[in-house]
Amino acid sequence: MGATFTVIAARGTKQPGDIAQLDRIDGGDDWSLFRPVDRFAYPSTIRDLTLEAATSVDGVALAGFVADSDYGYLLAATSEGALVWLLIDPDAAEEFAEGSEALQLSSPQTGDEPERFALWSQVTPRPVDADGLRQVLEQDSLFSEEPMMAIFERLDIQVPWDDV
């Protein structure tokens, strides 16, 4: 059995208010960290919570989700409602109901997702570039959480992974 978890990081001009379906996680330095009360929320719920977190801080939010270490995704949001999905091991996602939902929700995106994610990251303290994202996503990783954690690290979002 692999790891299954969700973490949401939010950063903006305001301190986050309480969000009913999110628990606060200590740590994060400049980012406020949360995990869903329902530890295995579906992608549509995570999307809504990520948008709510971004709105709460009047800034940006990033959700990271991994299912059984088989697949995962990152979901970047702005308080204006912009979303960017980055899927990790999308072929494996098809085997899970929530993975199929993530594929369906992310499918309307057009264009180069690493480019769009890099553009989103320009409003964070430590932006990332699309080529670096592609390298992380294309690495042969045994566990899907590895590329997700690497992207959080590149963005300098300090997550106490043992607490999520």
C-alpha cells in the first residue's frame, strides 16, 4: 500500500480565514498549509477547497494529491479563479474513480501545462520554469509523490510531509 494524501498551500496578502473543510498544518513558513478534513477528497472537492484557500488569502494556492503512490496531481489556483492542473502518472489515474475525475476535470485545459504552471508560479516568491517542471515530471520515479514533493520544494513551500 502506497501513500495517499492531499496538502494545500496558500499564500497572499491576507491571513487565511477558517475554511470549514480544511485542517491547518503547522509549518510552511511563508505559506499557510492545510489538509482536507476528509483525507481522501475527490478532485472536484479539492479544486473547490484550493480555490477557497486562494480566495481566503487573496492570493494563490497549490494543492498536491497522491493516490496510493500510483498517480497524483498538482492544482494551482489564483483568487481570481484561474486553475492549472499538472498530472503525475496520468495513465495510472485511469484505474481509480477519483483519477478518472481528475483526468476529466483537467481535460478542458489547452496548451502546455508546464508553461501555464510556470506562469502561475511567477506570482510566488520562488517561480519555477517550464523546462524544470518537465524534467521533474519526466523523471522515472517509483512513487508519484516524489515529483509532487520536488515541485513543492522548487517553489520553496516547506511541507512537513510526515504530518499530511
